Amino acid sequence: MTHPDTLPESERLKLKSVLAGCPELDALTGHVRAFGKMLTQLQGDQLPQWIKAVRADDLPSLHAFVNGLERDLAAVTAGLTLPWSSGIVEGHVNRIKMMKRQMYGRAGFSLLRKRVLLAS
């Protein structure tokens, strides 16, 4: 999970030997790194080229991932391009759902509302 440029020399050599022994893993690593670069640098315009490169390799697990991306390609491209994120909203929704689960479904909306307001 560490960026390859920040690995210690011993770890970098181990990684190089593992990737040299398995060409499929080497290809998979390259595709994952390219996708990570698109994700962190907001380069969603490169997604179609990345999908073509993945399709060219025989990597069934990545093909399944690409199929999922293609189901809503416009939304994925926007998510990889635009600087906005719904992460904060998703965090609040997750917190409210946890509060609701803690009440075992016995409380109505009014009690849930009070708990949410008092918790913040």
C-alpha cells in the first residue's frame, strides 16, 4: 500500500523480484498505479485510455472492476475529474444510521431527530 518511491531499498528489491516472477502481477500493479494516479491527480479524462489498456490484458479481476465502472461511466469520470467530494455528507449519513441501529428500530423520527441534534 506504500507508494513505491517511498519504500526502503530492501523492500523495493523484494517488490522488484516478486513482480519479475509474475508478469500478470506486474501488469496488475501498473494498472492499479495508473488508476491511483488518475484518482489523486483528478485526471478523469484519461479513464477511457486506461479502460482500453486494462481490456488488452488478460486480468479477469480488473475486467470485472472495469465493467462496474462502465455501468455509470459519466459519474465515474466526473468523480475522477471534479474537485468536489460527498465524503462529509456520507460520514454524517453513516453516523445517523449508526444512531438509528443503536435504538434497535424502536424509536420514531422525533427521538432520532433529538439524538442527532443533541449529539452535535
